[in-house]
Amino acid sequence: TIFCTLAEKGLAQRCVRIPARPAVDTELRSVHSAEHIQQICSAQSQSQAELDAMAGSYNSVFLCPKSTSSALLAAGSVVEATKRVCCGE
């Protein structure tokens, strides 16, 4: 895994583990349109065929029913990491 490689190189000790958290609506709206947010949030209730069709409108994206939760966690975690770096943590 990535973390194992960091540990082998002696870098893991320098890292701070930050718990993942989902992004909140205000964070999402600061960079995405309401339409885009609604479309991605609707992924959790769509069939794989519908998701494949939606993915075709993006460049190199695969979507599945868990894409919404994955995207929210990824976005929220980036926001949290950025906040901590800006605060000098």
C-alpha cells in the first residue's frame, strides 16, 4: 500500500493522519454548480447502466453507486487537509 511504502522510506513518521470526512454543501458549492452536485449525488440511486451513460459525458470517469460517498469523502478530506496545512499543523 501507499502507507507501507511511506513507512519503508521513513516518511510515515512525518505524516499526520487526518480522519476522512464528507464535504458539506457549502464547500461543494464553492467550486461546483448546484446541477453538478445534484447529478453526482443522484449516482447512489441509479443503475449501473444509467451511471455508465452519465460517465460518458465526463473525461475518463467510472461511476458506480458508491461514487457519491467516495466523492464526498475525497472532497471533504482535501478541504480538511488544506485547512490544517494553512493553520500550520
